[in-house]
Amino acid sequence: MINKQPILYLVVPCYNEEEIIEISIQTLNEKLCNLISSNKIDSKSKVIFVNDGSKDKTLNLLKIHKTKNMEILCLSTNKGHQNALLAGLNYAKDKCDCVISLDCDLQDDINLIGKMIEQFSNGFEVVYGVRNDRSEDSLFKAYSAIVFYKMMKFLGVDIVYNHADYRLLSNRVLGHLLDFSEVNLFLRGIIPLLGFKSCKLYYKRNARIAGVSKYPFFKMLSFAIDGITSFSVKPLRILTVLGGIISLFSLLIGIWALVIYFRGGAISGWTSMVVPMYFLGGIQILGLGILGEYIGKIYKEVKKRPLYFVDEVIK
């Protein structure tokens, strides 16, 4: 049990959010002040905006509308949402009792923050914010999300269904999370691996007030591939099994062809040659692509390049 008001840090990555950043600053600052005034969190609590190399007016607006409960972490260039989030978490480590990460677009229900703090005070060190419906999503996005989560489960990845990056972590969990030194980040898969006491809180995701999603289709696809290849070798095993089945099938076809030949029959038509050839060619290219993904990840891990560079911290 936590006997004092915890120091809370809200970590908010932002990239090209000039259309909504003023509203985000005002809304999150008001929420933080309300939590402080109601004695749910300590007055040392902060909102950390991580500017992920924005190319618009986001940084200027952050500086103009900065409040006393707010700090700005500026990355030297755009490093992607997961790296920006990690930079904010790393900055918050040992400065707070717990940290909550959420998106800048305010689609995550900030009214859940108070409930997360309550669960933290009850001894939970990881609190997941989980969507309870996808009515705001397009039909394609809703079904593609279902396919993604089911595929991850099938491949053996421990992942919280309908959970993105809206979560509370205790400082102890945060310290263990930052012990991971891998370059290929997939926080949704890493955090459940830690195994600390956790719970889920459900909420309805709000409609976007302004701006556009920073995760278009191809970026979402890339994110899904990263998640799968970072946590599961099952695609390689599936290729092995598929190769074995095709080899066995080819052997049987070969035996059949020899039997027909010695009986004096003729194997007519080019279809029996072309279709298997294209099929096997496709399987080989797919296999090379999957192998390439894993080899590419090994290449990145071996180099161990820094994930981000902090250009400036504005307190």
C-alpha cells in the first residue's frame, strides 16, 4: 500500500501535433492540477511532453503555452513513437513513484488517470488502459486490429487485447523495463513479460478532436511485423513445416511421374509444370522475406546504435 500521495509523471509523445497541442496542454494541465488539489497525487507531479522532432509549430507552441507543472523533452530528430515514448520513460525514471503514458491526441480517456492512481495505491504496479469497443474505428481498422491481436496470440506473444500504450507503470517496473537493451522495441509485448502485479481498466476511446492519425496503413503494418518478429520465431517454424510438407508432396509427385513413365504413359500439358513452379517460387520468396526480417533485426541489434538523442530539456 502507498501511504503518501504518489509523484506522478505523465509522458506524452508528440509529433506534428500543432492542431491539437494547445488543447492537450490545457486539458492535461487541468487534470493534473485537479488530481493535486484532491490530494490524489503529490504537487511535484509533472506532464512531460516529448517532442519527437516535429517539423511544424508543435515545439514553439509547447514553449509558448508551457506551465509550471510541465517539462519538454526535445529529441534531436524524429525517432518514432516507441522511441519517443521510451525517451520520456527513461527521463521519468527515479523522478516519480509512477508514470502514465498516453497519446497527445486525447483519444485516451484522461478520466481513467484517477482510477489508475487508485489501483496503484492498492498495490498494482502495472495498470493497463484497455478499450472496451471500437465503434470510433473504420470497419477496416477494427477488423485488422482483431486479426493482429489474434495472430499475436496464435504466435505465442503475451499481449493485452485492445491495449495500446495507455498504461501506468510503477517506478520499480519502469526500472526493470529500461533494463531491456534491445533495439527493436515493442513495448506492448515487453511489459507483460515483466510479470508484476497488474490489472486492466476499460474505457471508451474518444473521437479525434483535430489532426490526423500518425499511424497510416503501411506504418501499422510495419508495426505489426515488428511486433511479431520481435517476440516469436513461429513464422520460421511454420516455414520449416511448410517446406517439409511441400518436399513430401514433391516426392510423391515424382514417384507418380516415374510410375506413369515406366508404364508408357505421357504426362501432358504444361499446367502440371508451371503451376507447381510458380507456387514453389512464391513460397521461396515469402521464406526469404521472413528470413530477411529476422536477419535485419539481428543486424540492428548487433550494431546497438542509440535509439534517440535528447537535444534539449525545457523545465
